[in-house]
Amino acid sequence: MKDNTCGYCVKGEPLAKFGIYICDLSVSMLVLFKEQSHPGRCIVAYKDHVSEMTDLSDDERNAFFADVAKAAKAIHQAFHPNKVNYGSYADTGHHLHVHLVPKYKDDFEWNSTFVMNPDRVYLTDAAYEDMIDKIKAQLEADHE
């Protein structure tokens, strides 16, 4: 099921407002969050338009969280954060997704909850591509 008003479903311009598509995972897609106050911040969004994890079967939910874990591992290997925080909010955008927010000791928002969009750090296209390449390399290395 898809929703024509949802950035995760439509992709293209609606998604480009906040993220950059990286790749498809088993049952989801991986998106680089454009605001990079936390270097390596990504979103894992379920492949279909569902609102809650309770909308998924046990197998679908397990596969989704396996994708989240795979993305988190790639982020750890590519950017070496001290911790990855996970956030699943969707008061207004009802598409199941999880924010993976790398946190770095003694850096922005360490030891506090991350702000959804601090609107502080945006990168050049080349810098985004470099981040995406690093993440993809780790995902591919994990496959071998």
C-alpha cells in the first residue's frame, strides 16, 4: 500500500525536502537525513505505508528491525559514533520509520535527547555523496 501524499511512498521531490535515498534494504529503504548535526544520521522507512509497528506481522516486524540493526551497524562502522540513538516519531507523518542518530561524546546534544531537526548543518552535494558511499561500502562489506 502506498500514500500519494507521503514522502517515503512517493520519493522524489517530497523525500528530497528532508532526505536523500541511499538504497533498499530487505523490507525498507535507507535514507540519509539532510540535516547532519549528527554525522551519519539516517532514516530506515518501511517499504509499505503502515502507521504502526503493530500493523506488521511478527515476521515483517522482525525483518524491519533487522534492517534497522543492519543500518546501525553500517553507521557505526562508517562514522564511529559513541552511541546511536533511535527515534520513531510520526504524529503527523503516518509512515513507519526509525531515525538513527549517531551521537558523539562531548559533541552536539551528547547526554540529551536529540532534536528532530535542529536546522544547523547542511552539506554540499559532494559531502552527502561521500557519506552515502561510506554507508554503502559498509552495507556491502557486511554482505560478503
